[in-house]
Amino acid sequence: MKPNSAAQVVSNTKRKLIFVWNYTNWGGAQIYLLAIMKEAASEWDVLAVLPERSSPDLISFLEQI
């Protein structure tokens, strides 16, 4: 079904939530943000930008979200 207006296209598009972390150490605050990202995923397109050497465990948590 084609949208009738530009407003309808916008309303059908999820907003983006981009989380950027610039180093490989993770702690309590970042774990809290993972929980926020999980909750937001139902209404937002969530993207996490991480360093190349990020923990495989952390990447696994993000993939589960």
C-alpha cells in the first residue's frame, strides 16, 4: 500500500538512536545504556558504533538486542 502523503511516510519510519562508544572498557554506565537500547528497540532503529577491538561478549549482547 502506497502512502498518501509525505507525513504518512515519516510516521511509518522509525527514528534512529545512535550509541557511540570510543574505547573498549565497559562498566556499569554502559551496561545501563544497553538496557535502555533494548527498551528503545521496539520504537527506534538502534545503532551501536564501537571500537574495532570491542569485547566479543559485548558484541553478543548487542546482537541479542
